[in-house]
Amino acid sequence: MVTAKSSKKLVVSKDWCKGCGICVELCPKGVLTLENGVINVEDEELCIKCGLCELRCPDYAIYIKKEEDDEI
């Protein structure tokens, strides 16, 4: 029997980021920082995948991706 396990992953497109810092200000866990004018994920393990960064990014540079892994 095979079951699907869903998880989420934080994805950042540094090429699209303009360094506005909106996501940094909204992150409730303080996971995001600005480094050299682009977004940086300090510790993805602390990220609760709430989606606030994705919701407010004007450049669509950060989003939560749903991943599915098959378990046997």
C-alpha cells in the first residue's frame, strides 16, 4: 500500500527579489533576513510555513511549495 505524505517547502527566487524587506518585517518567526539586498532564509527549520511572506511579496520572489512524497 502506498500513501502520499504532504509537506511544504519555502522557496526563494533571489533573481526576482528586489530587497524591499516586506517579508522580513512580516515573518512571525524571524526566519528571513536581507543580505546584500536580497532575501535570505536564516533557518528553514524554524519556518512555520504560514505564507505571510508569499502573500505580501510584490515581486513573487518567495512562496510556499507543496511537495508530495510517496511512502511505502
